[in-house]
Amino acid sequence: QVQLVESGGGLVQAGGSLRLSCAASGRTFSGYTMGWFRQAPGKEREFVSAISWNGGTISYADSVKGRCTISRGNAKNTVYLQMNSLKPEDTAVYYCAVATTQRMRTSSHFYDYWGQGTQVTVSS
């Protein structure tokens, strides 16, 4: 049993910042990739960012490059997403996910565990 809990979402004005956090529990995450996805109303779930188990490999979606920074906690079962210069287009439910692979993955199909999501709303 693996559980992931996201936090840090909220309502912010355009141009503001938020830091999302994800805490995983239940099993060790050594060797696992952790990532962030988001889903807006009426749209498919899309990749945002991911980080390898040791933090050596990081990937960002083109839509957030330069505005977001992903990092992994020392315990390796936590991941953060710092979001700056937020835009209304960033409004979505953000999900933390874990892929049981050591290879970087950007497709949701490779992720086995998902959190319940945290709402991010950016006002114009």
C-alpha cells in the first residue's frame, strides 16, 4: 500500500507563486521516479515535471519551463514543485505520482501510484 498526499495548492493572482508538496508513505521509494501532472476541466491529464530517484535527471513540460522548479527531499519520499509567474492557464488540479522505474518517464501510463490532487487556481 502506497499513499501520496499533495498540499500547497490555493488561489493566487496571476504572477504569483505557490509551492506544492507531495509526501509519500507506505513503502520505500528508492529507485522510483516522482512526477507532477495536472488536469484542467474538460482537458486530458498532462505532464508537468518529473525527477529521477537521485535527482540527477529532471524533465519539464514546455508550458512550464523557466517558471517551475522540481526538487526532491532528502528522504527521497518527498517531492516539491515551486511555481512562479503563475498564469490563469495553470489553473488545474495538480497530482503527484510515482513510477516504479529508474528511467525518466513523462507519460502518465508509466506511473503506478497517484495522490488525490491539490487545486491550483490562478485568477486573471
